[in-house]
Amino acid sequence: MNKPKILVGDKEDIPTKYLEQLFALQQLAEEEKWGLLPSEIELFRKKWYTREFYWINKKIALAIGSEDHVVGYGNIGWFVKYDNLDRGWFTAYVAKEHRQKGIGKSILKALITEPPEQIKFIYMACVLGSDGEIFLRKIKKDNDYQENRTAADLTEFDINVVREETKILLEKANKNGYRVIEVKNMQIEGFVDSEELVTNVQQIWNDIPREELTFGDYVLTAKKHKEIYDVEMLHGSNYHSFIVICKETNKPVGYTNLNLNPLHKQVTWQDDTGVIPEHRGKGLGLMLKYQFLLYLLEKTDTRYWITGTASSNEHMIKINKILNHKLWITELEFEIKRENIAKYLN
């Protein structure tokens, strides 16, 4: 095969004739990463035609080989509002039969010049043991963060045992001065003050272990928080949340979310789970997770419940083990100075 042609631009710059090939490659990338049935291809179509978050810019590249076939793709994005305005990220995928031919490097070379000069760091991630790891370690020897992605097979639980444990944990929380509310798609009006919840979410996000990563704290507003869910719901996602309320103050102190999408019925993705520091150590995190386990068993036909946590987050790892989560894949993240990427490419 001759050296592929690289097309770069915004979504509207990508010729329509290549889109179905792109969606098929995205589906392959998901299946290769997770090793299970991927999302239906309609989900990738929905994501393409949905607006991007207003606080990021993004460029896309396609590698076009012989006979006008799409053999790889890449994305580069960067923040333009709120926080970490010197940071961006890069992802790429090349079809298996076209690897080890410099295509991934060509995609990176075509995209790395797109962000403005103030973007000094680029984040890249891969699965431990994958071809992507080989590629990234050529740019930077050591990863800066490791995330354990774990999964629980819901067919292995006894629903009656789960019901009893959920009841015990909820009664304990009630005795300790807490109550739990259940909401769908973050429709929290009338249940909890949005600004108070967003303050919780921001604190919980910023408490997540970063290991060797150096990015600054997240800045979250009610508008940004709502936009996250609004965009994901345009993809067909349905969110289910449990929020812990302190009875004394009537304010939220913790929450957990699940993402269910009918275009990927086999899998439920755990979103956030967290409790603010002054209310930790009372079993609220485990109680929240059990609420979801019971919900999944009673109300859904999903098979796998997948979550992720930093390899250094011993407390959450312990909770996930109690809930029969087993290691599925390990993701590595690399924080790379943009100038070092340029040196690698040259």
C-alpha cells in the first residue's frame, strides 16, 4: 500500500463518503479495547452528528489508503474555557492489518500542529499490553497514571442477598443522619439545589488521585455540569443517580451515577461515585454502590457493570472488590510535553 493520504479538519470538512467507514473503525476500536460486544454502530453515528462540548475545540484526521479505504483515524482536542487551558489530548486508531507502517505517527504529525501555542501538554492513553502502548512508549518511556477498569458479571449475584445487604446499608445511613434520593437524567429540580450539588461534584472530581499527572483543578459550573448530561443524552444515554442528603443540613454530600444506553445493552458504565471528605468513613460509598447493584438486577437486563479507578485509590478498589468487580483492563495515561512530541516526530 502506498503512503496513506491524511485528511484533517472539523467534522464538516470530512467528506460524507468516508463516514460509514469511520464509524466501522470506531466500533472495531471499542471491541478491541474491551474484548466484548461493542456498541451498535448507530451510537457512533449519533456521536458524530451531536454538538461538541462548548468548552473544547477538536480536530479530526482520517488516513485514506488505497481504493479510498479509511485505514485509521485520530482526534486532537483542547480546552478553551474554565480550566487547564494549557492542556490537550490525542487519540488514534489504525486497523490491525495496517499497523507498523507509520500511519499512527502520520496522524499524530498531521494533528499536533492544530492546537494553539498555549497548549503545552498533550495527554494520550492506551491499554496495558496493547499496540498502543508500544507506540506511546516510543514517545515517553513511563506512564503517569494507571487506571484499573473492573467489571462485575451481574449474572453471578443472588438478588435476595443483594436486597438484604442494600436494606442493611440504607438503614445504617438513615440512623447516621442521611437519606437517599433517586433521580433520572439529572433532573434534580425540586430535589436538591443544583449549585450545591455541583460544588460537591467539583470537590469529588478534584479529590480523585492523579498519581503523577500535573493538571490543575477542575472548574465546574451548573451550566457546564448540565451540558455534560445534555450532550450524552443526545447519544441515547440514560443516567440514573442516587444522591445522599444530610438530614441536618438538607444538603447533598455524595452521589453516584450510572450510564445506560440502549445502543450498548450488554454494558452499564459506572460514572461518578463520591462522598465529600467530612462525610466519609460512614459506609456511604458502599451504600450508594449497593443501591445501583440492586437497581441493575431489578430494573435492567444488562450483563456487565464496568467501573474504573486509579490504581492508587485503595478505598474505592476495596469497595469494588466487595461488589465482585474483577480487573478487566488496565489503562495507562501519558502526560507529554508538546515540545517532546515534536522532537519524536522529527
